[in-house]
Amino acid sequence: MKQFETTALIDENVYMGLKKHRKSRSEKIRAFVACAVFVILGFLLIYTGLSNILGAFIILVALLFPILDHKNFRRTVKLYYRRTAESSGGATVLEVTTSFSEEEIKIHNHITGSVTALKYDSLVKFVQTERLYIMITKENQFVVVDKLKLIQDGLNEDFLSFIKEKCNNVKWRS
């Protein structure tokens, strides 16, 4: 029996909106600290005169790391987007219906006709955006729920309570 059901459109904006939520806070802090350590190491190599070229190279790599990380994410999004378009006959916007029952979440892709089922214990993050709820699994799959539709139907608080009850290991973010 379905508890909740919404239909949402997934486009490139949804993928790009996931960018800031793809890494945990601790991963972001570790990356920042690593970059800072390498910049300091590079300056020490230059300052002590041990190796100006190596020091400059280390600083350059440390400063380029965030840029390359962003470019890699953009490339991944474009690749996923292209594969989605190829598998759905050229469609760049996917329409998905997400159904929540007592046992699982079912995601129906209207373009391909495929249905994916996920268990609640596979969810690890719950992200709230202006118009969507996005739940992310351990395998970096995601479930999109139309938050505005839930609010319009007066089911938003019931939905959040239901998800909190079913998903014990989820990190909540907004």
C-alpha cells in the first residue's frame, strides 16, 4: 500500500544542485586541510631554497585541486546526462514518480518505463532544496521528491515524520 507518491522532473539543475551535498562536511574539511598543508609545504621548499621548482609545482597542484574536482563533477554530470538522454530516446528531462510504501521506495521512470525499488536502510542523506527533497543512497543513487506538491497537498509534515521513522541512518541537511 502506498503511503506517499509524487511526480518530479529531473533536469540538469537537479544534478547541479547535488554538487554541494555530494561530499560530507568532514570530507570537505579534510580536502581543505590537505590543500593548505601542501601550499605551506610548497612555500617552505621555496623559502628554504631546497627546491623552488618543486615548491612551485606543489603549490600549483594544491591550488588546482578544487578546480579539477569541480571540473570532474561537471564532466560526471554531463556524462550521466548524456547516458540518460541516450537511454531515454533523447530526452534531457526525466519524469519520475516516487512511491513510498511501508517496505520500500519505488521510482518509476516514465520515459524508459523502468521501475527501481530501494530499501529505506540504503538511504544515507536527506537534502532539502527550495522545491525538492533529495534522498541519497550509499551507492550515490538519489531519490527525488516534489516538496512543493507535498506542501500543496498538506502532506509535508506527515511525509517528514514517515521518513524519519523509516530511515534511522540518514544525515539530514538543508
